[in-house]
Amino acid sequence: MPPPAPGCTPCAARDEEIAQLRERLAARDAEATGLRDQVAELTDRVARLERAVSRNSGNSSMPPSGDDTPGRKPPRKQRRAAERDAARKRRRGKQPGAPGSAMTWGVPDDTFDYYPEGACSCGADLADAADLGVSRSYQQKEVPEPEAVTIQHDLHETRCACGKTHVAPRPPGVPDSAVSIGPRLRALAVYLLVFQHLPVERCQMLLPASRARRYLPGSSTPACARPRRWPPGPSS
């Protein structure tokens, strides 16, 4: 940097500020170097202390009396024995502090009404008794009973004004067969046979509707041998 021009007050002030900044930077560099040395020393000290604390009668020549020193990790056998003792003292069921879970009352999907039956102590038939409304209600979580349904796909034929006839194409998932198994029922059979490893006989017991079971001995196993893409195409 060229020397300031004679009589240039701003140039002299600038050079003085730069000199001060250089001194501060040098001091911070020296401080950082000292801190790095201190960190390295402390890191080495912590490593030595951790090695010393990790020593016990199970992994060194220390006597067993030194295992009770505060901060020292006990041998593996003692830790396992302590874990087994804690497991024995643990109560069954929900543990303190564990999040709770319970079924809540909600809007029912279906409602069944029940009325008293039989005769009153006075001899009158309860079928003629006046309805006073619902006395008690109970809700129960349940899954619907699986049932296979038969769906018939009718392909209509139309005639254009020009005289040409047209037949609607088969919908996706319907093979060129008069009677077949639908893609969802086929997928369920493949899931039970391949993923759950169930025999064909048990698969027949689990599948819904006795009418669907009749078709599985000759069709469920081939369905596993030739998996189809989903969604199936018109020619499936």
C-alpha cells in the first residue's frame, strides 16, 4: 500500500484503523490456537477417563470390590442380572407413563332395536306394551361378514343408422370366459396362498361364500402360478 500523501488526514486515519484491525486479527488467531490445543488436551483427558471408568472386574484385573465405585459401569453379568430383576418386578399390563388407548363412543353404522319379549308378571303380553324409548345402548366394534357376490356383465349390441352393429367391449378384469373369478377374489386367494402360506384346503375354509369355494381347487393355484397385472386390461 502506498504511503499516505503528505497532509492527507483521511489517509492517515485509514492506515491507523487497518493497523489496529491487523493487531486484533493476530490476537484472535493466537487465542484460537490456544483453544484448539486446550480442546485436544481435554479430549484426550476425557478418553482416558472413559477408559478408566469402563474398567471393571469383568474386563480387567481389577478386584470385584472396585465395581461399586460411583460412575463405574458394572460387569455385563451384573447388568444382565439387574435387568432380569427389573423385569420380574415389572407389573403386568399398562405401565405408568405409557400412552393410553381406549375405544370411544361414535356414530353407529347400523342400529338394531330390541324389545322385551314374553309376558309381564301381571299376565299381559309384552308385545302390546307401550314403547318408552331406549333405556340402554351398547356399541360394539365389528367387521362385516365377508360374502362373495355374483356379478353378471351384459355386453349390449347396438345398430348404427348406417346398419353396422357394435358390441360393447368386456370391462377390465373380466376374462373371455362364461364364468370366472373376479380380480378381488383372485387377489385374496393369492394373498392367502402365497403371502400367508396357507394350504389350499385352509384357503377354501377362509374364503367367503360356499359358492366361491367350489371354484378354487382348480383355479386358485393356477392364479398363483400366473400373476396378473393390476389393473387388468380388457383382454385379461
